Amino acid sequence: MQALLGFSRGVDVMNEKIGRVADWLVLSACLISAGNAVVRYGFSWSSNAWLEVQWYLFAGTVMLGAAYTLKRNEHVRVDLVYGSVSQRLRLWIDVFGIILFLLPGMVLLAWMTWPFFLDAWVRHEGSPNAGGLLRWPVKLLMPVGFALVALQGLSELIKRIAALRGLGPDAVGIADYQRPEQ
């Protein structure tokens, strides 16, 4: 179990660092958006590349930040029962949810988006807009992002199984669940 928890800590650290990159992508997108608006309306000059880089950064924020969000237990969940059950039952709900839904979904999405990226990379696909950017870098974010969520899902599964085996949620680094106020 200790080797698996070591793997889990490694995944957590990696997604924490990638999540920090996603944080900076938000700031970059805001600055580029503001700069683009000033240049466009102040100097009547613009480029499709600046518009496209904004949505590339947004895609990076979402796809690279999703695993970090899962690690922090801040993802969206339907809280009909979860908030009112015991900690042990929450762990079991998470285990089954990760095994039955999260992991198969993320592996399938990573597998299905890889050819989408690969085709764009092989063909050096560019934007159809004048002055647009290459498309393969943003398409690479999809399989990478889904794979990162799958890895974080494995990490969360390991931590929950360790907690169920008696190590306790705090001991294995499970983020505390806070029920949203109604």
C-alpha cells in the first residue's frame, strides 16, 4: 500500500504544479483579452491569432486545471445524499464512482481524442482564419487533460482505499469535503 500511496503523492504533486500553470493561463488570457481590446478599439488593429490564443489559453485552463480541481475535491457533484452520510460511506461512494464512471470515462475520452490531435499534428492543421494559429497544440490539450484526470482519479482511488483500510482520510491526504450552503 505504501508504494501505491507514493505513486498517489507523485500524481498529486504533478497535478498541483500543472494546476498552477492553469492558474497562470487564466491571468494570461485576461491580459491578452484586455490588450487585444485596447489595440483593436484604440488603434483599429487586430489579428485573428490574438483572438485564437485567448481560446487556446481558456482550453488550457480547463483541460489542465481539471485534474487539479479533482485533487482539491472542488469538482461539481450532485449532493443529494453525499453530504448527509458518514465519512466511511462517502469513501465507498467515491470508490464506486471513480471505478464505474470517472476512470472509464477519462480513459475513453483520452483514447478517442488522441487521433483527433494526431491528425492535426500530421497535417500541420492551421486555423482557417487569416493569421490564425496552428491547431495541433490546442488539440493536444484534450488527450493530455483527460489522461491527467484519469491519473488523478487513480490517485484519489488509492487514497480512498487506504482510508478504508484504516489509514484515515487525513493521513492519506484526502481533501475535506465541504457541503455547499443552500
